[in-house]
Amino acid sequence: MTQEGNSADTPLVALAQVRKTYNEGLPNAEEVLHGIDLSVRRGEFAALIGPSGSGKSTLLNILGLLERASGGVYRLGGQDVTGLDDDERTHARHSTLGFIFQFHHLLPAFSALENVMLPALIGRKRAAAQSPAANGIGESASRARAAALLDAVDLHDAYNKKPGELSGGMQQRVAIARSLVLGPQLVLADEPTGNLDTRSSDNIFELLRRFNSEQGTAFIVVTHDPRLAARCDRIIELVDGRIAGDRRNRARTAG
Amino acid sequence: MGTLGFEWTVALRFLREGRMQTALIIGGAAVGVGVIYFITAVLVGVQSDLIRRVTGAQAHIVLKPPEETVAPLVAATADAPRLASVQARPQRLTTIDGWTTLARQTETTEGVVAVAAVATGAALAIKGNASRSIVVLGTDLNQYMRVVRLDDKLTQGVLRLEPGEALIGVELARDLGAVLGDRFRVQSAENASQVFQIRGLLDLGSRELNRRNVYVDLRGAQSLLNIPGRITNLDIAVGDIMRAEQIAARLRAQSGQLVESWIQTNNQVFAAINNQNIMTLLIRVFVTVVVALGIASVLVVSVVQKRKEIGILRAIGATRAQMLRVFLLQGAMVGIAGALVGSALGLALVGIFSRVLRSASGTPLFTLHFDANLIGIFVIASALLGLIAAVLPARNAADLDPAQAIRG
């Protein structure tokens, strides 16, 4: 991905009047996002809250280049990604973004370590083609990086365990490690603690915060839990497809 | 993981994960390949046995002088129909003019592997009180053996035809009450006669031939038939016997003689072989289609089952082309595995049935032999088939919308 004006001032994410209509052109067309303007800085840790059906998941999918906006402009890292084709979006996803889903979504046929290594495996040929000197993405390098991340999420005993052998919290920690393995600029998390008990939730959340401060990765976390939202730097509230609130979390910034 | 690259790694894992499905689909492909292998072996066995029996004691192509016809002095026309009745002419023993040149010319014709000059005609074999009507075949044995193998038909004695020596069928020997080394007299229609000593007994594959054929040296036959220095047939062997008719047509055109291929003289056998080939081709095509449909349907189900995983892979950066290849590879690998298992199955079937199925002559209808080329062809064809069968499911996988797939 080429990056124009990639300075610290350029917002990592800039949405201008982004709209999303499902079933466009059909009688049952339904606009779920009505002109979203949103800007997220590098290294920011933002919560995205709102009632069910407010369009949180749709917004997250658009931010994650999994869905296309029906209107408006999306700039990611300074580059206009609105009109990219499927392959370009996939490459941008691979090089810039990380995903954490509510239901872990690990591949059951692969061990924990292999799940974490998958993004590197996907891109090896591509990276080699783009820059023959591409380092840090070879087999041994990606294995070392995956192992280090699993250590960091406290799973050094679980390298070779299959997802089925891990608890929900452990699976989610594997998923976090996977989202970070290629050093993304932005991680999108869709209710990452949605089906975990309080202790595991806190644990996961602490991990996200730690990677945020240690590696400067920006996070946008969709959550229903006000307790967790309160621990983010910024809280973006979505209601009926519009941004109803966007505030700095003073308590947090102060603390 | 990793040394194989993304597509291979994921394809292999998916196959291993769906163990039951993979086993079923490979089993299906294997049965298909096994059946094709088996019917191919049976077909080849049955047909080569049949052809061996039909052509065993006969040349692939026989070149003779044209039949003598009666040419009416006035040709019939539409307004002046011919009133005369034309009687067919009795066929005398005729010989080929300038046969040495013709033999050389024939030998160099494309597709022809050997040519033997033969002087043949009807005669009587007489020993004591017994006399039997026979066909005398006079030829140079070494030349003739390149056209019709006699060594595998010899039951007793030696293959040798010095002047005054003869090879005869086992039935004739019994009819004449003669054994190896005995002498008998041959009397021709031209009223010549000569005594021959039996040097060998032949089993030519049919009672008829065993009763009729008497092989002697060329000169002996020529003097018996009163055609000194001349011959009645050129017996011709070709490389590909299924092309005998085309080669015969070419010889007919270039020599102007009467040329008959074994296909013409055994028209029904050839038609039967042709029908068999068409039927087995149909069976092969249908089995292939069924196998392809089987592979495709299992992969279609697999794509549906793995919706979520495909969605995740797409989300974390796998391109459509990569997902396409993951499923194409699965099809190809299933095809290869099916071909290998199926070849083993086919070999086993051939092994079992080669003991059970025997030809009329009691020899096994086909022999068990490991044909690495055939298996190689099966593996390649089956890999391609798997690949083609996987196109539709692979496209389904590639076209999956990741956002929808992940949502559930």
C-alpha cells in the first residue's frame, strides 16, 4: 500500500460522509449508516458503543475493508481505499489491519502456534515478490514472532494445542496474538470479551491495552460493556446509524 | 507447517480435518479408477485373445491376383438393357505376375512389417487307404514365420522345411493315422504328386485349419501346383492390426491386385470388437462423470461447512485466488489419491479374475502385469479430473463474502 502524507498528523482512519445501504436499488433497500464522519489517530484506543442494530458491526466491517461503503470516502493511513478492488482491499487488510472476533474464530485444524502464524504464511509469497529482501516474514522468523506473542498472552504451554483443547479465554488470547503477528497499525475487535466471564474479560482487555501502549497499535473495540468502555481513551457512540457521541475519556486520560 | 506454502498447507489440513468425507471421496474415485483399470484389462485380454485366435494362423493381409471376370462385349445402358445372361467364370488357379518386384514394393509400404511369398492350392493327402482334401501352402519358412508365427503352434517335432518335408495340423495327422517322421503322398488337382515327410505337428487354433493346412517348401508346392517359379499369394503382416484395412486399401490401389485384410475376411469379429470398444468407452465416460460429480459434490458440501473458516482466512488476508487454489488443490489431491488406490484395486481385481476367467483354450483371459505407464496416465488424468470437478466448489469458496461468512 502506498501511503501519501504518512506523517504523524495524518489520521490513521478518516471517514467522510460514509453511508451504507443494504439491498441497494431494491424495494427493501435499507440505509444503516447515514453519513459517518470519523477520524482515528495512530495509537489511539477507542471504544465503539451503541445499542444492537445501531450499525456498529457494519461500521467495523467497513473500517476493516470487509464491506464496501455505499457512499463517502474512506482514507486508511492517508490512502483513499474507497475504490480499491477486492485484491487490493485484501492486501491492505493483510498489511495494515488485524481482526479479533467475538467467537474467537480460530481454524480448528491448526494448532495455536499455527493459527498465529497463518497471516504470515498467507503473505509470504506476496512479501517475497514485493521486496525480495523482505525480512521477518520467513518461516523461522514468523514462528519466533508467533511464539513470542503466545508467550506474551501467557500461552507458552499451548503452542501445539488445537483450539478445541483450549478454554474460551485462551482461544481469544490466541486470536489476539494472531491479530498482532504482522504488526498491524490498527486492530479491529468485535466484542472481544462478549462471551467471556468477568475475570477473563479483564484479562483480555489488559492485554489489548498493553499491546496498545507497548507497540503503539491503534485499537477500535466494539463493546456492550460500559465497564470496559470506561477503560478506553475515547468512546464513540453510534445510535441509529449516526454518531451520537464522541468523547475523550477524561478519567482514563487523567489516570 | 509452512514449508509447503499457504495453499498446500490449508488444502492438506482441510482434507485431513474432514477425514470421513476425504475417505469417502477418495474411495469413490478409487472404485471408479479400479473399474476402468479392470475393464480395460479385461477388454484388452478378451480382444487380444480373440484376435490371436482369429488371426493366429492367417496373415493380416493377403494379396492375390484379381478374380477372372467375364466382360460383356456390349455394355448395358438404360435404354438398351442387356439381355444376355452372363455366367460367372470358374476361377482357375491364377498367379501373380512379376511378384518379386511387387513383394519388394509391398515390403516398403508404410505399416507393413513383413511379406512372404506363398504358392497355395488344393490337393489330396494320401496315406495308405486314407485320403483327405487339404490345402498345400508352399513357402520359405523363415520368411513366412515373420508373417505368421508357427513356433508357438508347434506341438511336436521341429520347424524345418527342407525339400520333401512338411508341417501338418494335428487333426490331419490323426485322420491319416500318421505320426512324426511318417511319410505321406500329396496329389494335386494338376495330377502331380510328391511324397513328404512329417517334420512337425501344428495346432493352428481351429479344428478346420488343423485338418486342412499342410506347409511345404515353396518349390515343392510350385511343382505340385504346376506353377514353377510363380506364386499365388503374398502374405503380409502389419504393425497395427487394427489398421489392416487402411493398409490393405493402399496396397489395393498401388498394386491393382485383389487385397484382403483379416478385417474383411472376419467382418463379424471386427464388428464385435468395435462394438465392444464403443460400449467400454461409454462405460468409462459414465464412470468418469460419476467420479467427477462425486468429487464435486463432496467439495461443495465442504465449502459450505467451512464457510466460517474461509471467511476468517479472507479477513486475515487470503485473496480470492488463494482460496480458489486451496479447493482446486483438494480436488487434484483427491484425484491423485483415488488413482493410486484405484490402480491397486484394479490390479487386485485383475489378479483375482485372471484365475477365474479363462478363454476357450483354457489360458487365462488376461495376465496380471503392473503397467506403470497406465497407472501414470490414471494419476495424471485423475488429478485433472479432480481439478475440473473442484472448479465449481472452489469458485463458491472464492466468491464467499467474508463479512457474511464470519457473521455466521
